[in-house]
Amino acid sequence: MVLSFSGGLDTLVSIRLLQEKYGADVITLTVDVGQSQEKMRRAEEKAKRLGVVKHLHVDAKREFVEGYIFPSIRANGCYEGYPLSTALARYPIAEKLVEAARKEGADAVAHGCTGKGNDQFRFDTTVSILAPDLRIIAPIRELNLDRGWERKYAREKGIPVDPEGKYSIDENLWGRSIEGADLEDPSKPPSEEIYSWTRSPEKAPPNGRRIRIRFDGGVPVALDGKRMDGLRLITSLNRIAGEHGVGRIEMIEDRILGIKARENYEAPAATVLLQAHRALEQLVLTRDELAFKELVDRRWSELVYAGLWFDPLREDLDAFIAQTQRRVTGEVTVELCRGSCRVIARTSPNSMYEGRLVSFESSDIDQREVAGVLKIHGLQGKLVRRKMK
């Protein structure tokens, strides 16, 4: 079987469990969606030490950006206020897991998800849609194991677990999530040690920085006048915005199972790009388009969060989103300063802003004509009030 492998405690323990309790020849697979290169190198070393049949590595960063992050930007992809990052990355990983199983002639695929989290929904649903004939094994969930048991088992079996910090961390190009340990107490502020991509706002440059982001069809294509591909643009923006303390998020999140969890995220590039994208939409889309798209964006995000990327409804919603994005072309100026991200200017060839109509200095609209509109504006409310007297 092919195991989706990160090199963390859950997947390390899963290798030995699959070998001993399931009698499996294990192939491990790491999919690069923007994680630490050093961590992936160590993951491969540990997998080989545990006697896997083969270790596979796939670079899917560009595919992740163009096939998943770009659609999420166009849909203003957020769940309960934070950019879809961990959820979004699970789909290319699950796809590559299926591809590897097909190529290697595997009977099953496996992952290290627990029965409490969200990722089991994303992996299991994606695999069952793309390859319904493949068996899905989740040893941590199936054996009802907790981290305490896993750590003890790792010591007994000589599993090479890194003496990593107390937190559970997941990262990809679009964001970094940190949870566990003292973060599980919502009454305690997160300590500075959990952050890696962002400076403390108090220690960020005092003068801030202005940046310009150009969009073409709802997709970012240039930063400060320099055209660049999505991978380079997002990587650059993660660094720039992170230096100014932008992208820290602390929240109580409603997981798919209904469990409330305290989550902390770092998402510098995502925070800036989503805010800039919304600002540009405000300039080029009609009031009714914006109102309806807000509903569509929310439902799109809920589907992606819940493991339903391949659901027909997500694809249907994408059709509407794509229609709106034809006009979302232009440039947005954003000011980054000590943890804040603020849109300060925007321009587009498709702008619906007409200065001569809105200006108090012009007479393009005959103000006297509005009086007739006002007589019937709110008519039903007026009738109800009249009847109630």
C-alpha cells in the first residue's frame, strides 16, 4: 500500500503499524506543496530506516498554485475568517496518492489522520471518488490511538521521531497552521515561539511598505510592476508581508465533526492577496453580482473545507465564479504596516466607478429627478405603517 507520509509522529507510527498489524509492504509518498525542504529530506531518511519498500517524492508546488490556490483566490476562499490553506493542500496530495497507487500496483492507500480532525474527510472522500476500488486504511483512526500511546509505541519500536516542539504544525505555500499543547486553552494568548513566517508586529519595520499587485482575470500576475508566475509571487509575498507582521490569525474553528478547536495560522500572502482581490471586485462588479457572489464564495469555501473538492456543486459554482472574473483585471495598492494590511488604491480598465456621477462638483445627474423616485421608495413599508395606525 502507499502511505501519504509527512515524517511526523502519526505517519511514522503508521509505517510500523501497517507493517506489523496489517502485514503490508509499505511505499511512502511525500508531496511537495511548499513544506520545509529539510523536513521532507529527513522524512525520506526516516522512512527508509523503517524499511519501506520504496519512497516516492512528487513536486506539486506549481500544480497546487495554478490548480487550487488560484481558484481559491477567485472564490475569496475563506472558512470562518481564515484562508483555506491546509484544506486546499490535501486535494493534490490525495490525487498524487491515487496516482502513485495506480503506478505501483498497490491494493490500498493509507494516511495518518486521526478520527477527530478534518483531513480524514478530505483524503477519504477524494480517494473514494477518484479510485473507489482502492481500500483506504487509517491505522491511527481504526485502532483508536492517541498521541500518548503513539509516543510510547515509538520508543518501544525504535521509531526515529524527532524531538520536535510540543506543537502540531502543518505548512504549505498558502499557509501554516499551529495547534496543540498550551494552544488548546483558549484563555491563554499564543506565545511568540509558535510563529515562523511572521514577525511580531511590535518588531516589524515602523514605516511599513506599499506594494502593488496586478490581477488578470482574478489571478495575481505581477508584484510591484514585475510580472511573475504564481509560485514566485506567492513565495515573495509570504516573505514581504511576513516581515511586516501581516497574516497572523487566532480563532475558534468549527471542525467538520462539530468540535470547536482553537487554531492559529500564519498566512501572509493569502491575507494580502484575498484582501486585494476583494477590493478589485468591489470596483468592477455590480452590486447584485457582489451580493450573490458572497453567497457563492461562502458555499464554495464550505465545500472545500468539508472535503468536497470533487463534488459537482463545487464545479457548478466555479462556472459562475469564472464568469464574474472575466472583468476582475487591474491593479491594487496595499499598505503593510505592523501587522495590518490596508488597501489604499485600486484601478481597472473595467472600473464601474464614474467620478463625474459621484462628484459633488458635477451636475451630470439632475438632482430634481430623484424626487419622483423618493415618493415610491420604501412604498411597502409606508403602506404597512399606514394600515397599523
